[in-house]
Amino acid sequence: MSCENSSCSASNGEPTATRSAAPMWIIVAALVILFVGGYYFDQHSGWFDPKVYAPYASGEKLSAYQPQSGEAAALAKGKAVYESVCGICHGSDGLGKPGQAPALAGSEWVVAKGFNRLAHIPLAGVNGPIQVAGKDWNMAMAAMGAALPDDSLAAVLTYIRGSWGNKASAVSADDIKKIRASMGGASVPCSCDQLKAMPE
């Protein structure tokens, strides 16, 4: 049997491959996927730095949470203790809370040349009327720092004296130890007059 028409000869012949263009939507979708993947990689990979791990996306973000040394370590520790013990009343910004606690930013008690009076406040507490940064307060503050170790209280006072525009000298753990010893374990809250009678 023989085929003489073209359709018969085409069906009996070798298969042929024809070239066809990929649909445009596939190309666009692939480019979008590559772009999104590249962006995600750039934001979350840490560029294969073995020190970077989730949830941190870069070395800079990670280093902010790593242990530090020297003055930076003291400030980081002071900030952490402040936010957990003091910031509840005085605010994380040091601006205080109306009717609750006075501001520490710009407070004459905080930026005084010496820190003796300031250290007595968390060690013994304060009771009665007191003026802070030009505002009158009548308050009772417990001895919030009495239970803190010397180095933690020193770090908090150093942080307070160097934050929110305050510029005053640092406080060491030895300084707190001496002040605590001079108090002889007394935990009676101080009045404003008693604090003013103390040397700075």
C-alpha cells in the first residue's frame, strides 16, 4: 500500500521538533521569584556569616545584643537593670510619669557633682515632699536598690547620670560599697532635708 498524498507521507516520516517561544507570563513570574528571593536573601541571610543567626539579620543587629566590655558593658548592664527596676515608674525615656515618679532627665539630684545623695535614694528610699527639676513632689519611694548587688546599682546610677542629656561622672561598685557601709544597714527612707544635709 502506498500513500501519495502529503498527510500520509507526513505520518509515516520521522517526528520533527518545532521551536516555540515560552509564554511571557512564565518569564515574568520567574524574574519576580528571583527578585523576591534575592531580596529575602539580602535581608535575612547575613551573607553566610556563621556568627549571624535568627532572629538577627545582620552582624550589626547581632552585635548590639552581644556582651560588651569596659564602659560599654557597664552602660548596657545599667540600662537593662534600669528598664526592669526603675523604668516602670520613671519611664524608659527618663522623663518620669505624672503623679507617679519625677523625671531623671535634667534632675539636679542626678547630675550633681557627687553621687552620694543620689545613691542614698535607691538604697534607703525617699519619703515626703521633694523638688525635682523645678517641680514639687510628695512621694514615697521604696528602697528599690537595696537588694541590688553593688555593681548593678553602680551600673544603674552610671546609666542614669549619662543618659537623656545628663552628663555626670560614673559610679563604681566600690563607691556603692562604701556608701552602703556608711549607712550601717539603715533602711529608713530619707526626707528631702536629710538628703540635702548629706555631702554630695
